[in-house]
Amino acid sequence: MQKCQPFALGIAIGVLWTIYVFFLGLVAMAGWGNSFVTTLSSLYIGYSASIIGAIIGAIWAFVDGFIAGAIIAWVYNKVAKS
């Protein structure tokens, strides 16, 4: 069974989540997805439907996605070993 690399999966999930959150912040300026942006802004301090808010949210999203990806890979490796 192949091992999953925690750093690589962390980067991959972090980048994908960053793109999504940034795009959602920009699209919310036009009025779409405001409810989800409001929900995420309760977790990501400074995230809002603005360009600066989208950049702040993207930074939070990368950190959050990286940590989640690394944990997922670590758990996968532990379970796959058994």
C-alpha cells in the first residue's frame, strides 16, 4: 500500500480551498453566496465580500486546508498500516 505524503496533500487541499474561498469572496460582491461568506467569516476573521476580505479569507483558507490535508494524510497512513 502506498503512503500518502502529509505535506503534499496539505499543499494540494490548501491550494484548492484557497482558490474556492477567494473566488467565493469575489462572487459574493455581486450578491451570490453571501450566506456562505457570512458563515465562513465567523471562522475566518477578516473574511468578507470584498477584494481585501477575499485575500484575507484566502490566507486563512490555505492554512486551514493545509492543516486538514496533513491530518487526513496522517490518519490515512495510520489506518492503512493496520
